[in-house]
Amino acid sequence: MILVIFGTEQWSFGRLAEAADLLAERFPSEEVVAQIGNHTPPPSRAEVRPWLSFAEFGETIGRARIVIT
């Protein structure tokens, strides 16, 4: 699994959303999860999770093969 973590600032993370979608497209057998917070527009090909609880975040990072921040 590849975990993509978006920032929590007011700035747009459009390029990161595009990169998450590109990863999901290029590696169809790899699960791509994007924790996006309030970011819009969200990635369209990656699994989108607006927020993860502390426990979910730790579990997801533990399962991730790659973490992108």
C-alpha cells in the first residue's frame, strides 16, 4: 500500500492529488490511500480518506510500503 498524506494548510495540494492518481493508475495492483483533510478537489483514482483517527493513522502507516508526505 502507498499512503499519501496531504497537509493541513490552506494551500492547494493539486499536484499531490494528481500524483496520487498517477500512482493508482500506474500501479493498479497497489492500494493507494490518500488522507486529504479538507483538500479539494480530491484524487479520483486513489482511495480517499478525509481524516484518519490516531489509531487508524498508526495502523495505516504500519501497513504502508511507502508513505508520501
